[in-house]
Amino acid sequence: MKNLLFLPVIIIFLLACNSQKKIVEAEPSEVVISQEKQDTTKYELIVFDPRYETYLISQAKPKWFYSESYYKTWNIQYVTEWNYRFQNPMQYGNFYETEIDYSPSEDYGLDLNYRLYQYFQFIEKEYGIVLISRRGKEKTR
């Protein structure tokens, strides 16, 4: 429970005009989804928790192991559960400090969907928080 208080997670959806990026001040453990508009829309997921990048590098399967639709399908479920827990702090505590703005109709691309999916896996393994019980996957902690 002690660790849960130290990980405020925020996902901010920023709209940028032209090729300019907005600069966001963030806490060391925050997550940011930013958007850059040029000829095509590009999204980037930034996780400020330094342990996340180490975790991401340690994954045996490369991002293209599964399809983008696989990651997107899971992300929709994870985000839905995350936001439900955010909206019910009396039941789930204050770990879920912010709502995740993730639209199922938006094309975030393989990289962002992979990184977001891995972020939920990171939360599960590092903090023992199981957002979605998955068949064939043992619960840790």
C-alpha cells in the first residue's frame, strides 16, 4: 500500500497545432500521451517512472510480436477498468489519481499501443495491481 501512494499516474491528451509541441511539466512517475500534428497525426507515450524503461527493455517479446489490434483491444479493457477505479476512490483507493484519455476510435499506432499495454503490465508486476484477470496468467503478490 505504501508504494501505491508514490505512483501518481496521469495521462494527458494534448492537441498541438502545426508541428509545435506543447511542453508539459510532469512529476517523475507521470505518463503523458502527446500529439503532434503535421501532415499526419503522430502520438507519443512518455512514462516518467524511471523503472518503466528498464522494464520495457527487459521484455522478451518485441512490439511487433502481437498485432496493433491485439494491443488496442487490451488497452481499451485496461483503460476502461482504470477509469472505473479512478471514479471510485472509496472502493479502490487513491492510486488511480487521474483518468486516462484513450479513445478507441483514435489510431495511436503500434508503438504507443505497445508501450501503453506494457505500462499496464508494468503496474501489475511492479505494484501487484491486477486490473484485468487474464485466463492462464497467474496473479502476482
